[in-house]
Amino acid sequence: MAAFETSNQTSNAPVAVEGPYGPVRLKWHKLRTHLAEAPFKRSNLALGWQLGASLEVDILGTADGRFAVLHDATLGPSTTGRGRVPRTPIASMAGLFHRDAAGAPDPDAPVVSLAELVAPLQRLPRAPSANLQLDLKLLEGHTLPDSAVADAAAAVTGLADAIVVGSHHLDEARRLAAAIPGARLGYDPMLAVSRQRDLRDPERLLRHIERRSTGVSLAYLRFDAIVAAENQGFPLVARLLDLGIETDAWTVNPGRDINDPILRTLVGAKVRQITTEVPSEIFRLIRSL
């Protein structure tokens, strides 16, 4: 397979690879380009924006109705802070940092609001293919306050055509996307799959997504669910494409769970995006198939 829109030679951070059915985007999960680095690094956001990468950040509501860029509901141990995010105002997170794989705080990865993280994008040149997924995290039984929706909408003013709002929680993601005219909507049904065993059947999963498909342009599926469907002879990804929904396969990192047959199955299934924290290695592996 041939290379597609790679990074410049100095960054070594590819943004896509050519597959048998066209380019497959390589989404930088938590803005990572290497497994060992801290998540949500500002320099990676700026780099990916200018290279044309698909980028992803997790957002969680804070005690004062803002959004912080965080994956977990507790500040520790992944950051230098302590306490539960929903009970902590954004101002109390000042001076905290995300930790790298060795546990060291990274000054390039401060714990910040969504507004603070994306503010530099207003001034940076954007490559046409660059996009930013806001992965909405919600605690069980919680809904988004109107103030958080307004906070996110204000944060991405002027960037809406590059924004994708994705979540397990589709109703709340719809609310957020509706407040950002021009933003795309993605749905991750894997939480529903974990709670409803019948959705492990790929045809039933397709119907589940189809019933909720209004306005949805991306489906986020675990890579092993895609492989299982293909091995059963059911072209789940292709059927979603027939509905106008592209598929993102998550999370694909080098290791014993990832091999050439799995990667070949994913690109052969017509996934349009692969979520990874090691884009250079996944690029190399797919290109060598």
C-alpha cells in the first residue's frame, strides 16, 4: 500500500495511510503520537492542526459548568491533582499537569479548560483535512448543564466545520453538536453493546445504529467488533457506509492483539479512520501489508 498524507519529515507523525479503498485517517487518540507521552499535549494539537490530522480530546463537565480536557472522572492518578472532576471548578485545576507513562508530569500537558486548549487554533494555519473530535464523557445518570453546552460552543467559535462531537451518550452529544452549527456528530455504541448482549450480533448492532442515525456521520466501533463481524461474513462497516456513516476503528496500537490479518481486515472492511496512539507505527504496518 502506498503512503498518503503523511507528516512533514521532521515530525514523523502521519495523519493517514492509503488503503485498498482510499485513504484511512489515523486519529491521534488523546492527541498522542507515542504511547509513552502524556495525553493532551498542546504541541501535538498545534502540530496535528497544521498537518491535517484527525485529533481527539476528551471533555468532562466541571463543578462550575465548564468543560475540562480530561478522560477520567477523578483527577488522580493520571494528573497531578486529586478529587472528582464534577465536584471541582476549573479554576481549582490551575497548575495541574497530565502525567506521561512513567508518571512524570508534563509541562506541555497542563490540565485546562476546552476553551484554553483550543484558543491557539484560532491563530494557527489549519490544513484542510484537520479535524478535532470532542469525545464527550458523562457520568452515569448525568446530563449536560446548559452552561457546559454554551461553554463548549463559545470555545470552538470559528472552528465549527472542523469539530466532531462524539460520545456513547448520543442524546447529549446531539445537544452539544446542535449548539455548534457545522459540527459533525458521531456515535459510539460500544457502551450499549456492553450492556445488551444481543447487540454483539452485527446485524442487530447495525439496526441499533440505524434507528439512531439521524444526523450521525461517524460510528466509533471497537476494532475487534469490526473484525468479528467480518469473520462472520457480515459487512457491518460497508452497510454503515450505505447509510452515509463512516466507521472509526478504536483503539489500534501495536501489541499482541494487533497483527497483519487484523489490520488487513480493518482496511478491507472500508474503515475510514483508525484511532491510535502510535500513528507512525500503524502507518508503517498498514503500508507494509
